[in-house]
Amino acid sequence: MLLKFVDSIGEIAIEYCHNMGLAGIFLYETLISFFTTKLKINKVVYQINHIGVNSLSVVALTGACVGGILAYHTYSALHRFNGEQFISPIVFISMVREFGPVLSSIMVAGRAGSAMTAEIGTMKITEQIDALQTLCINVSQYLMIPRIVATTFIMPFLSMFCSLFGILAGYIVSIYLLNVNSEMYMRMIKQHTEMFDITSGLIKAACFGFILSWIATYKGYTTEGGAKGVGLSTTQSVVYACLSIFIADYILTALMF
């Protein structure tokens, strides 16, 4: 049984590496189109609205729940050492550095990333992409680039939105439910946080947005096998995007800190 488990882990790892290699070739071709063709601003703006604005409520709720939970757990741990005054910088830094970028990216991967894959995948199996190529329309410029640019651009804002609601929820829980002094709460944030904490989170969010949109468009473009294939590609898109976000998060954290 243990050997089967290890074998399945190996198969997943090999399949992931194989898919990421093919996705790298796809990204190379897409980047060539990005630098050699004119960017369609109207399509980028539409995707920003579709991906960003429609994800605000989900991102805000996620941030608020995590911020409140983080405040409870942080207070519980610090209370044992009489360090309750450090609850605010811990919540603040955790949200802007890690939870904000990572959680907002995962939620967007599940909501907007899956939609990208399903939409492009449906166009692929119904030969709409072949029709665009027959009309000499650059598919990368028309379908892929606007989605990648829009997601990369909007993710830092969604990350800030998620972090803001998480910090606000942490403040409410700390002040009104855990009876932490509000003046001390704000003073400790000013004393123990830096601008780099915020900028590092924004850089992470932009990288995660690029990764999730790249994988989503790639899986959609390589869809085959009818309706079943669309479902499989959509599932793989979300799984690979989340795995890639966690891997990228570790690498970026190691480089930055």
C-alpha cells in the first residue's frame, strides 16, 4: 500500500513536470506574439472587469475570514507569554506578505482561471480556434494575451483588497472580542512593519496572476476529447495553478526574505 502511494506521488510529479514543460513552450510562443503584435486594450479592459471586479466579493470574504481566524490563533499563542501586544503586526504582516497574495490568487484560479480554461477549451473542441486561424487572426493576441495581461495587472489590487479585509477583520476581533487596546494595536503596526512588507506582497500577487492565467490559457488551448476533455482540462488547470502558486510562493519568499 505504501509503495502504491509513493508510486502515485511519482506519477503526479512526472505528469506535472511534463505539463509544465509543454506550458513553457506555449508561454514562449505567446510572449513572442506579445512583443510582435499590438495589444488589444479593449479586450484587456474587458478581462480586467470580468476577472477582477467579479472576484471582489469572494476575495473580500476569504480575507475577512482568514484575518479573524488569524487574530484568534495569534492571541491564543501570544497570551501564554504575555505578548498580546504583538498581535497586530503579526496579523498585518501575515496578511500582506502571505495570506493576501496566496489566498486571493487561489480564489481567482478557482473562479476566473477555471472559466478561462472552460471558455478556451470549448472554443478548441468546437473548432472556433481553427476558424480564427483560417481567418489569419493571431490566436495568442486575440485570446491568450488579454487574459494574461489583465490577470497579472489586477491581481495586486485583489491581493490588497483581500489583505485589507483580513486586517480589518483582525482589528475587529482583537479590539471588540479579545479586548486588546486599540491605541496599542495601531502603534505596534507602525513600529514593526515596513513598506517592503506591502511591496513584496504585491510583487508576489502579480507573479501569481501571471502563473495562473498562463496555466489556465494553456490548458484551455490544449483541450481535446469533447465535453469530457473540457472538464478534465478545467480540473487540471485549477490543480496545476494552485501547485504552481505554492511553489512560486516558496521561491519568492526565499529570494525576498
